[in-house]
Amino acid sequence: MNCCGRKRKNRNINVDHSKLSFKPCGLPREMLEVVVIYEDEMEAIRLADFESLYQQECADKMGISRTTFSRLVESARKKIADALLNQKVLNVETRG
């Protein structure tokens, strides 16, 4: 039995978001805090905010439930806002 909850469902990610990093201008990277946004969160942002799809459509495209999609997009938006408002580096990484 898995002690840490359910097994993570594979998520369909149609765009390679790896190796992306954003930082505030004029500040050395080593002086800044880092916020990590995962590829599935980035894909959720792409579908919801860039493609302007409804949450159910986004969830269907990613192969996850609408509630899971909702949690992903909420988490991503908080991390992006934190990085922008508090002058932090935003790194996109894969989970695991």
C-alpha cells in the first residue's frame, strides 16, 4: 500500500516547458529566491489563460479530473504572482 496517498496520474503535456526560467532584470540570480513551477502547472496555465479554454476542456486535454486541473491552475497562478510581485526567479521543472 502506498503510504503517501494515491498514485499520481500521468498528465498529458503537449508543449515542452522544460528549461524555462525567468528572472527580474538587473539583479544577480544568486541573490534571488527561486519559485519552482512544474510542467503540469505550466501546461494548465497555457490551456486556461493562453488558449482560453474552459476548465473541463483543459482537464480533458490533460487527462485529469476538473478538480485536479483547478488545483493545478490555482497553484501555478499563486507561484507566478509570488515570483512577479516579490522579484523571485521562476523556474519550470519536471516533477520527480
